[in-house]
Amino acid sequence: MDLTYFSPKTEKRDSAIEGRGLFAKAAIAAGETVVVKGGYVMTLAQRDKVGDVLGPSEIQITDDLFIGPATAAEREGAMMHLNHSCAPNLGLNGQIAFVAMRDIQPGEELTFDYAMTDNEEDLEMRCKCGAQTCRTIVTGKDWKRLDLQKKYKGYFSLYLAKKFDPIT
Ligand SMILES: [Zn+2]
């Protein structure tokens, strides 16, 4: 059994954004659960140690904790292969479940915005998502941007949403 749940409507294959991606192989309706990230809950120090061996394979779930695989054998079944996009089609429902923010057609790459999950210093990535709204540089503090808080309202990881939206 894989550590991460994948909707049977998804498949992993090469992505134009980067490396491998997760794609819809059938139509997905707005609100459907697409992926639920699984793994071990790790501190930052544990995450960094695992990351030295496995590369990035986790997501952040609180200010101090991450979830992801711990061994090479578990990596494939835990990797979501969800690329970042500045015009994503997935958002979060809680901290580990990813849902469709709109209807998704077969063949579309499934993406989320790292601003929805990340709260880290010293995290910076040059974005190649190709969206007209691309931020070019994505950082671990993008959740603080008011434009993104508005754009992704209801789809931020819950620990982040609670920082700026008291009614969540
Ligand atoms: Zn971008």
C-alpha cells in the first residue's frame, strides 16, 4: 500500500513544468479529493536529514512539522509529484488532503501553489509554471501576500489559514 492516496483518475508522467507531474486521466469535478499526502510526521531537523537522501518529498503541515516518506523504498508511493503553479487547479482541505478548486479536464496537469502550504525562511524557487500570473520567484513566505490570501481563500493549509482568517 502506498503512503499517499491518489484518486484513480490520476496518473504520473513527465511534466512540461518540471520532472514528473501528476495528471488527470479522467474528468475531475470541483471539490473532489484528488490526493491525500501520507508519510511520517517529522521535525525540521528530521526532514532535513531525510531530504539529504531523498530530496524534496514532504509537505509542511504545521509551523514546525512536515509529513513525507522516510526511506528510498517508500519515496515513490509517498511522492505526490504535484508541481507548483501560480495558476493551480488544486487547493487544500485541511493539511494533507488536496481537492479540485474547479472542474479539471482529462490531460491537465494537477498543481497547487506552494504558498498554500509553506511557511519557511530561506526558501526561494525560480518558477517556470508558464502562467500569465507567474510570480517568477516563489518564496516560503508567500502565504503572507494579501493577493494570494484572497485568491486562495478556503484552500490554504489550515495552520496557515488560521493566521490570517479567524473564521476558518
Ligand atoms: Zn509561476
